[in-house]
Amino acid sequence: MKKTRHIYSILTVVILSLAGCVKNYSDPARATQDDVNTSTKGLTGVAISLQSRYAAGRGNIYNTTTMSGFLANELTLLNQGNTAELQLSLGGANLDGSNTVITNLWSNSNKIIFDANLVITNSSAIPDKGFVSGLLGYATIFKSLALGDLAAFWEKVPSGTGENVTFISRAEAFTKIITDIDVALAAISQTPISSSFLGTIPAGIDIPNTLRALKARYALYNGNYPLAMATANTVDLTKKSGFQHNATVNQNGIYVAVTGTNNLWQPISNTLGLPAGLTPDAADKRLPFYLSENLTIAPRWRMNGFAAALATEWPAYLPGEMTLIKAEAYARQVTPDIVNALIELNKIITKKPAADPNGVGADLPPLAGPFTAAQLLTEVYKQRSIELFLSGQRLEDSRRLGRPQTERKRNFVNYPFRERDQNPNTPADPAF
């Protein structure tokens, strides 16, 4: 309890006000710039604020879950008075740069990147190199997630933060993420993270494993399948990594906004929004993990799993994602490796909940085949949609795995008006 109070007292001092990527992020309420640049406590406080900004309240987890959930048909809207969520549920031309969920994700992600860069750049001033390794790794996790979130929903993303920034392609963004992760992993390999650093940050994040998992994810998104597979093989699938919550000062944001109110959105149904032919088997044990069922009060299907309670931990990644990355990479080889792709898929399909660190398991009979590479990639999409339900990845998966456009309400979203009004380099909005 003493550690928790210490963490959040630091966080209170250093957390910065929300702003768009073109804004000046200085804030007189925060530690002075010199303190941040030279003080271990100041840099640690900024680093801790990254997790709060990403995972708590209506931060990136809420925004990506909501955006991908509506645009890729995982969610149903309960209250049309929630204008931003209504626009997302309708999609198409109903969605523009005024949408507050979109604007919040844009601003929050750019703020996380700005602060993460501050930590990464100035951490070398700290004499304890094991502490520096921890700061680099921890800040790089949130920088990677934030830049990855931007690249998942926009066709181009800012090349940096500041006035009139230029924009880079999604591929360039993913390459940038991988480069940053490699730098952090090299630092950790040279000097392991010190226990003194781990004692100052919220518990729950396995820094090296999370960095490797994110590298595998974004290599897959970038079409670098050999790198994605090789990196996924380095992730310890017996360990979990996540954003821990409690019932008081650091509550689960999805529970607060969604599960606990039943007045915003809920899962669309036990189909998980998948089309005919791809819907989950009724015996799939991932369904009761992710969904609760109410037979007396609408809606029937409700959030469970990682949004079951105020103190439920939200995963930074799921071990099953690594297995599915390998399945996809095998199926996409120049000469598709059908045998090994099916082996990896069946690891997911037959996995028992007790065998998964997070309790996610289908516990179904294995697939037998024969299959073509195209059929296996369709199965990868199905299994990712179930295994990683409401992880904020389905829109990306739907595009990458070639699903019909009719299964999406948008391919990408518009740039916030706030950005367009202040930055002449803002690209054109997407056609759909």
C-alpha cells in the first residue's frame, strides 16, 4: 500500500494536461523542466504518468477498444445520447474530425509520445544504469503503443511532436517502433533492469517480454513476417503482462465507463460480430470468458473478462497473440508452410483456460484439414477475432487479412479538426 501511495503521489505531481500534437506541452503545475531533465524522481514520475494516461479512464485503451469495436462490428450502442460513440457506430460519412473519441486518441497518443521521448532522451543523466534500462524499456512500451495506435487508425501519422509536423506512412511508423524497441532491448541486455526501478513503478508489466511482444506485433502489421515469427518465438508464453487496477484510485476504465453503467456500449452478441461461417463454436470457452449473459434485463450479452470489475487487470498483450502471429507468418511464407501454420492454430483452438496465464482458452477439438493457405489465413482472422476480442486490433486485422469492406464501417478515420486547423501538413482524409 505504501508503494501505491508513493507511485500516485509522484504521478499527481508530474502528469501533464492533455493536448494535441501541435501544442506546447509545458505546464507550470508539473515539475520544472530542469528537475525532469536531471532528477531520477522527476523522470520516473513522467514515466509512471505514461501508464496512467494510456490505461486509465478514457485513455488509449478505452478509445482504441471503442473505435475498433464499432468500426469492425464488435460492439452495439446502448444510448444514442453518446454522440461520439453514435457516430462511430454508424461509421461512413457520419464520422468526421469533430468526433471526441477520435480526437482524444490522437491528442493522448501524441502526448504519450512527447513525454516518452522526454524520458528516453534524458534518462542518460541518471548514474544507475540498471535504473536507466528500466526507464528506457518502460517508456518505450508506451511510446510504441501510442505510435502503433495512431498507425492503426490513420493512413499517415505525425513524424514527431511540435509545430507544423510532417507526416509519415504507417510502414515508416512501424519501422520506427521496431527500431526504438531494439534500442531498449539492447540497453536491457547490456545492463538488466534494476530492482530499484521495478520498485518505483506499478506492478504487472513484464518489460522485456512486452517489448518483444510489441515488436512481433508491429513487424506483423508491417508485413515483415520472418521478423514477426522470430520475435514471437522469444516471448515467454507462460508469463502475463498487464495494467493492474484497483477499486479506488486506479480503476479499470472500461469497467467504469461500460460494464458498471450498462449505458454506453456492450458486445454485439455471442457471434462477436463475426459473419456467418466464422462465428464461434457454441462450446468455445472463450465466450463465457469475454461475455456475461443476462437473460432478464437487456442487453443479453455484456462485458466480462478483462472488464469484469473495477480492479480487473487489462493485458498489455496476450500470449495467444504470439502463437497467432506465428500461424499467420507460416501461412504467408513464399511457399506457405501449411503444416506448421495449422500446428500453431491448433495450439490456440485446443488450449485450455487453465493453460493460459490470463485464463483465455477455447478448449475445442483440433482442426484436421486439408487447408489451403488462404483458408488458414481466414481461420487466423477468426481465431484472432475471438482470442483477442476487444483488444483494439480487429480493424487492423480486418484490413490486413483481406476481409470484405462490408465488414467494416470505415477503413481509417479522419484527422481531427484540431490538427487540420493548426497544421497545414495534415493529409487528406481517407476515402472510406
